[in-house]
Amino acid sequence: MLAIAFLNPMLLVALPLCAIPIVIHLLNRRRFRQVPWAAMEYLLAAMRRNRKRLRMEQWLVLLLRTLAVLLLVLLVGRPQLTGSGLLGGRTHHVVVLDDSASMAQRSGSATLFAKAQERLRGLVDDLASRRDGDLLSIVRTSRPHRPDLWQQRIGPDLGRRTAAMAKEWSVGHGAPDLGLALQATVQRAAETRAARTEYHLLGDRRARDWLTEDDKAKPSVLAALAAMAADDRLTVLPVGGHHANLAVVEVRLVDRLAVAGVPTRLAVVVQNFGLDPTTPCTVATEVDGQSRVVQTVPALLPGERTALPVEHTFHRPGFHRIEAQLEATDAYPVDDRRVLALEVRDRSRVLLVDGQPDEEQGETFFLQAAMELAATGIEPQVVTETALATIDLGPFDFVWLCNVAAPSPAVAQKLEQYVAAGGGLGIAAGNQVDAPRYAELLWRDGDGPQPLPFGEVAGDPDRPETAVLVAPEHPICERVAEVLDLLFARVLLVKRWLTIEEPAGHGAAVVARIGGSDGPPLLVARASGSGGAVVQLAVTADRAWSNLPSTDLFVVLANQLHGFGARRGEVAGNNLLAEDTLSLHLDPGIHRADVTVRALAEDGEQRTYTAVESAPTDGAAPGLALSIGLGELHHLGAHELELLRHDGVPDVRLFARNPPIAESNLLPFATTAFARLYPPELGARVAFVEGDGLAGEGGEGELWRLVAAVLLAGLLVESLLAWRFGRR
């Protein structure tokens, strides 16, 4: 039904002022005193003849003056026509509730999401008192295609039912796109039969929801506002919040892979997302919930991040969890903790291809000896050049070609695919190396995996040259640059070498040179964009062309080269964000279809999933495929993945579910930025409400324009009639 309300009802106390013209009229009548006068007899007679007309004129002017005062009072009271009842006259009120991870930040004793729930109840109660008969819908940003309430008729009990429903909701761990959520909601609302749609956005009004990283209007929000009808409106109702935030944004593996028994380098990255510098605090790093290291996080400037080094030796292979926790929590505790699920290998396998085998000491003898030291964690395997064509390179982290004459086209393609898949390749020179063939198959004018092309053999065995380290900052020299520099200059003697040419514009890094800083390259390297790396030596891996294998330098250098180029351990597949999908491919001959997921927390949940048969792809045999949407889980941090094997042997893996880094940026969105970056025609549809209000300035159904027009017309008519009647 239709109803009338006032935006300023307290001003209606001025309604008695409408009696002022009547009181003035009555007082004027009492002011006259009758005095007999002969000439008045003729005037009185004329007045008696026109009494009715004069009285009507007086009453008409009095009515207009009284109406003018009444309209003036109503104008300042701002009447508003509310409710509906006419066909098609109802309004559809759509509440979009932000339930992203940032709404978990605390403000006082409650979270922002709890405050948003309270404000939602107040908004629904307000609509129930003013908009009886309209329609109400509620949509959460994490699930825009599945509204919690859609097109419910507004009535007296809707507030109670909405509050009971909202108590069942909890803030999510994801980072939904506000613009995409609005687009889906606007598209759905366009299908309803309503005169207009009023959108209400409840959230923390963060800048990242409205702006791109380069400080421009967010395209998804632009598209959502443009899709709204011309008379639709969006009211933004913020729930406040803090803007300072210090977060653990990453726990990463610094080394390319982790091997049992070998010290592994890790790093904990902390970033300041606030606008003010932070004070020093501490972060604790635990391995498997046992080993605990506490480090100091220095004061950080706004936007600054720091990486705290952590070194740990894992004594057993398998899955381990590394957890970093800020000990001084802030208002947003969700990102104060981050977990890395790391698979530690038993050994790192290396394939050594001997181009000139020997019964005693072949081309790979010294490399094998340097890698078989217990502390390296490397397991070398030696094969001949002919075996390279048939061996599977997948299990190996690094492949060395030692004085290999020339790979066949098939082997060259195999090596290139191996490097593209992240493997490491080393090429050591020798008298058997066919430089033109290498250039044709592996260099290919810079398009192949070989860093630089080989040239001619050079050097005089009777006049050996020393070497110089020219790129001590290169990752190959990390942590041992001073040692390498000393050994290259004072220990190494190069008798012969295979020239390494340097075409213009090449992308390889020359790490060491022969003779001086401008001499021919001795060691070059190039990392591919896919993660693989290739190193190239101008000398042999044996003692034929230099004394390198006989020195302590060789052991250090061999392990540094392995650390630089070995295939990087798979980490991304086990470390996911809260809304990612975990994909598993199981061999039905080994594993059963049932998989159990268990959160490693005190009250950790446990779920069971069943894999389904997958169709064969690329000639592979069919298997079992399982996709787990991590948005279904309720806990952050480490989770166990228990696979059931047919032989009963336990197969337990780990994965980490971490909060999105995007939610750590709590900086607010300024309304001035909206006016500056968004088109004016779209800005007219958006109102930002400050404080705890429920609606923006103005309101639907306001009658002030009509009241003002009637008041102006009434004053003009009153003035015209008063002038006309006065003349007569």
C-alpha cells in the first residue's frame, strides 16, 4: 500500500503556524470601531449588495495564505511517498554483502562482518517501516550467482527472518571481485518486474575493490554501473575498519629443491600494507610444529617488504610443513600466519653423459666424484652417448654432456624439451665436440637451449692461462663469490679451451673469463623463461685441458652449478590460495578412488572425496581424476591428503591453504577518487554514505519538487488576487 513519510519529521511541529493568517484576519476584524457617518450610508448599502462577493474574495485570499504557510512547513519537512500498491510501482531493494576475507578484521570487540550483519538488520527494519510491499534480495559477494534471498516481499517480520538467516553466515577466506559480483547481481535484477532497483552495498569500501593497481577505475565495476538502468541507484554503506596492516605474504623455498640431509634455504617475506611505518616486531618459524626460530622484523616503510632467511636441514624425505607466524598480531589476523607445504626429496638425480668413456677415468669421473660426497645430496648416474637417445630424462634434475661429439636431431629436440620443462643442462667442451653441429642443433642463432655457440680450439699447453671471475653477483656465485674469485685467479690453470663466441645481443651471462676481464669466456649461463637453466664450460670436465678437476674449486663449482640449474622442486601444486582448486591424477592400479582431506588444526575438519575416471589424453592411459574446491574447506593452513593404496602402504601428502595476499591491502577508497576517475554519468547513480546512516542524501518518492512548485504557484496566485481585489 501507499504511505507518506517525512525525512525531517521533527520540523512538522511548525504546522500550527498555518493558523497565523486566520488569527491575523480575526484580529483585523476586531480592530474596527463603528462610528455613524451620513456618507457611509451609501457605502454600506453598496457593500450589502456585494457582501457575498467580497466575503468570497476574502476567504479565497485567506485560504491561499494559509495554504502557503502549510506548504512551506511541508517543504522543509521533505515529504516522501513510500510503499507500493499500484501495478509495477514497487521497488526492488538488492543488498550486496561483502564477505571477503578482509571483513574478518576486528574493529573494537567485533569483526567488520559482524558489524555488517548488524547494519543489514537495521537496513531491513528501516525498509519494513517505509517500504511495505516492495521486494528485497540479499547477495553475498562470494556467491553472486546463488542469492541467499531473492525477491522477498517486504513485511513486518522480514527483519527477524533476515537476522536469523544472517547468523548462519560466516566471513569467507577468498578475494571475490566486487565488480563481477555486482555485474551478476545487476544482470539478475534486470529480469525482475519492478519499477526500479535500489542497490545497497555493505562492506569495508577498500580501494582495491574500486581501483586497478595503476590507480584507474576498475573495469568490472565500470561495467556493473553501466549495466544499471538509468533510474537505478547504488548506495555504498561502509562499516569502517583499520587501514594499517603487517602481513606474512610468502614462505618460500630459496633453493631450487629440498633434499634430505642437506641444509635447505627458506625465506619468510613480511610486508607493510599500511600508510605509516611499522615498529619492530618478531616472527616465529616452525617446521612440522617442532623446530622454532624467532626472528626480528625490522621497522618497515609503507609498502616495504623484507625477506627473513631461514635455514633448516630436513633429516627425512617426504612432506613437511613450514609455518611462519607474526607474534604481534594486528586488527587483521588472517594474514599474520602463512604455511608452506614442502616435499623433501631423498636425493637429487643427475645424468652424466660421457662422450669419451675410459676404463679408469672417463670424462665424467671427477664430476661423479664431486657429486657423490655425502653432503651434496646428489645421486649421479653415468651413461654413454648412445644411451642418451633411449633414456627417460624425466627423473633427472640435471643432465651433463661431457665431451659429447654432437647430439642427433632427436636427442637435441629431447634436450630442448627437457630444459623447457624446467630441467638443468650442462655442456662441457672437449676435443670431440663438433662446434658447427652444436650451433645447428642446440644454438640455432639464439633460439635453442645452448647459451652461446662454440668456436675453434685455442690455447697453448706450454703457456697456461689463469681465469678471473667477472660476475660475482651471478646466482652461481651466491654465498661463495669470494672463494671462487680467489680460486679462479690463483689456482686454476687453463691449457686449452674451446672458444665461446659472443654474438651481438645475446642473452647469456658470462660468469668467468680466461686470462683477464676482457678474455674469452670460460663459464657462461642462461636461464630459460620456463624455469630451466643451461651452463656451458669452455674446458673439459676432466684434466685434459685444465687443472680444474684436481682443485678444491671443482667441488665447490660443481655443486654451485647444480644449485643454479637443477630442476626446481614442485611447490605451487601443494601451496594454494583459499579459493583455488586442488587437482589430483591417480593411477587406479596403485590408488583407490577414495581420498581423505584432514585439516591439521585442533578442531580440524575431515572430508572424504571420490575420484572419477578420466578419459585418456595424448595417448596416455585413463586414470582417476579428482578436483577439490578449497572454498569448501573451513580452515586455513596445512592439510593432510590421505590416499588409499591397494597394497595398504600409507600415502599421506600435504598441501597448504593460505589467505589471498590481495585481501591484505586494507587501504580505503576515497569518494573524491570516485568523482575523479569514474564518468560523471555513472557517478550520478552512486551515493556514498558516511557514518552509520542507512541511505544517501535524498530518497525515492520525495515530493519536495511538487510541494515547491505548488507553493510558488500559490504565492503568485495570492499576490495576483490580492492586487485585483484591492483595486476593486
